[in-house]
Amino acid sequence: MLAGLKVITEMNMQIRMRRLRSSDAMRRLVRGVSLSADNFVYPLFVCPGKGIKKPIESMADCFHFSPDMAAQEAKGIYEMGIPAVLLFGLPKKKDSKASEAFDDNAAVQQAIRKIKKAVPGLLVITDVCLCAYTNSGHCGIIKNKKIDNDASCEILARAAVSHAKAGADMVAPSDMMDGRIAAIRNALDEKGFVDTAIMSYSAKYASAFYGPFRGAADSAPAFGDRKTYQMDVASSAKQAMREIELDIAEGADIVMVKPAMAYLDIISEASRRFDVPIAAYQVSGEFMMINAAAKIGVFDRKAAIMESLVAIKRAGADIIISYFAKEAVKWIAC
Ligand code: PBG
């Protein structure tokens, strides 16, 4: 027997996992997962008008901003080190054709122009969907009481082009129609917007966790639900992988899983399988759930927020869209 081996045996060596947890410095050294301001996207809600910063009732510390105020807010966000905002637009008037979704002078298009002018370095990503613009509250156009997939793709492509024309760096389709990524990529390329990137809400589930957002965007469906286009919450990871695979084939630059915390398995599998950046959306219900629980003393708010975010990162998300982004970035910095 080798001398060294004998010594170890005689020492009755014990593996002690706690050695690497013994101090803050040791824990930092070995942890391997960390959050950075670079990982975050902050969502902003844009409404028509001027000088408006109105609290959103269903979502704590979130506001409806008119385009001018959105530009001011965006400046602060950029100065905090957050690289991107995700804009959601509200129309003056809803109709059956979602007309304001592709109106070059609607609120979100105005906000894009104002933000890019005020803060050129900040990435402007726009949500591309019809639910806030249709009087049905659905993400597509209704024909014969059904959602017409292909007609919806045409409108979505027009909306994406109008965002690109206003200066958006990236468009993010969240409607879940089939073929919309190809329709949008083709339309953007045809109009010369070859550099406008697409972040697809690829694996988006028909989740209960969007409740507070629908209050904010006034986009609850007037009839039925979104289960014929958003994914079944119990569907296997295979279906999500197929959605993601198709979107990449159609030209998505970044793919997204949404919501985040109840779908960490999907984030994890997607990040192992695909060589594109993976985004995860910590949605309004996740945000309000943590806020509400902290308020009644269930846990320490900051600790719970940071734990939820680092879990999303550890699962494999490169990009985290979160209403906590501003607070998290402040905490990361100190
Ligand atoms: C629009 C859209 C929704 C969200 C993002 N884009 C709502 C929905 O699909 O009903 C949800 C975001 C959130 O809950 O924070 N289709």
C-alpha cells in the first residue's frame, strides 16, 4: 500500500461539506451563480397622453407612463446599469382590428422615439401582441368567433414593423400564434429592418400568474380564455422544446420561457438544449405573490426576491425580465 494512502485511512478522514460554507468570503468564492445588472430587463407600461405617471392598482410600485414620462423613467433605469426596457402599450381606443397596435403615432411608438432620443444607449424592446388593442381582449383577431391565426400574424407583423420604424432595437412577440416569428422576420427584412432582433415568448403558458398584468394592460379576454394559443400548464417539456425549436428555425434570436418560477424545469432544459440566449419572465403574479407574502410577514422581502431571481439564473436563464429589476440591481451594487 502507498504510504500516503495509509495515512489517510488511519486519520479516519471525514468529508465535511460545511468547510466551504464557513465564511462569507468562502461562500462567495464557491457559489458559481451570481446576478448582475446586465441580466435584467425592466418592463414599462406606456399610456397615451402627456405628463402622466399613474400608479397601477393591481401592481405595487408600477406605473402607467405617458411617452414623455416613460423617457424620463428610462433615463433613470439606464443610469442604474440596467441594459434594457420592455415596453407594453395601451391604446386610446380598442377595436376589432387592433388598429392602434400598428399605428405609428400610438403611445408605444411615441415612447420608443422619445426613449431612444433621451437615452440612445438603452435597449428598447417592445412587446408585440394584440390583447391590449382588441376589444375582445384576445391576442389575435377574431373571425367567426374564432381566433384567426394567419390574419393575426399579418397584424402582428405590421405592429412589429411600426415598432422598428420608431426605433425599437428588439421586438418581443407574446401572442403565441403559429408562424408569427417567420411572419415578423420576413416583414422586418422586407422593410429593411434587418438589424431589429426578435425575442420570442416561445414557451408561454396559459398561466394564472398573469392576473395583475391584465389589470395593468386592461387586457383580460372578454370571453373564453387563452388556452387555444398559450400552452397548457401541464404539457410536457417536449412541447415547450418543440415551440422553442420552431421559433429558432423561424428566426428568433432569443427565446423566452414564461412564467419563470413554476417553469424552472423548462428553463433548465431549454438552456441545455439550445445555443441561443434564454430569457425568463418573472411575471406579475410572481411579483405580487412575493410582495403580498412579505407584507403579512411570511418572509423577508429582500431575501425572498433575491432567492427567486438567483434560482431563475441558476436554472439557466441568461436574461431575466422582472418588475423587481430596479430594486435587485440596487441590492446587487451594495
Ligand atoms: C400579452 C402579455 C401578457 C403578459 C405579457 N405579455 C398577458 C397575457 O398573456 O395574458 C404577462 C406579463 C405579466 O403577467 O407580468 N399577451
